[in-house]
Amino acid sequence: MIRLFPLALLLSAATLLGACDNMAKQPRDKTWTPANADSGSRAWPPEPAPNTVAREDRPQPAPALTAALLDRGKERYEIYCTPCHGYLGDGNGMIVQRGFPHPPSFHSEALRNAPTRHFYDVATNGWGAMYSYADRVTPDDRWAIAAYIRALQASQNTAATELPDDVRGTLR
């Protein structure tokens, strides 16, 4: 048994060295070379055919604006968005109060003028430090959140003179 140990050690070392030689000489792309840099490249996946759109990239149509949609948007917003954006959409959520960078306020001129689809797209693809929520929030809920953001913007940027008389009477 003791005599076989050196022989087994020698065989395993020879096998490992032989394998390393093959791995070092195998064909490969160089670092930072585009996958399809030359016509002989067998990179995967191949380039998509012209004018094709991935199933996940198809634009989702905006649903009709209803009270149920706004209620769902408020619920989803409070779950996913308030940690960073805050309950008012001003960018002062709890995470920000603990040192995370401020997200933009939904009440800025640029975001008030942005199309509603912008909020849907940001939730889908991410933006800046914000990561994508596409795997956490369904497309319908992303539209509901976008609609609720519009309601938040209206609630914080409407002049008192534009409010109905019964609502204006409740203001201090």
C-alpha cells in the first residue's frame, strides 16, 4: 500500500499537468474584444435579425385610469418606492436619511413634464443608482405606480385656487 502512494501521486500530477497544457492552448477570445469582431467568430448568442423585438421588450400599453388603479399604485408605491423616494415623492425616504444618495424629487420641473411612460420605464430598467424592479413588480403594477406618482405630483403642485370650494374650505 505504501509503495503505491508515490506511484498514484506521480500519475495524478502528470494528469493535472497534461490538462493544464491543453487548457492553456485552447482557442478563446481576448479580453475586451467584441464577441462578433470577426466573421469567423462563433460567439453566442448570434446577432438578432433586423427589426426584431424581444418578447420582454414589447411596450406594455398603459391601462385606463381608475380609482382602483390609483389605490393599487399607492399600495405598491408604499411597498417599493417609499424607502428611497419617501411618502410624498420628495426623495427623502428612510434609506436616504441613513446616508444613501438622494433620488430626484418627483416634484421637479423635469419630472413633472416627463411622460408617464418615463416612470414605467425607470421602474422596468432602472436609472442611475436605482436598479430595475422588472423582476419584482409586474407590468400592471408598474403602470399603477406611475399613475400614483402623477397623483402625488398633482397633490403637491396644485394651487389652492384651482381646488374645488369644499376641498379649499378644509385647508388651513
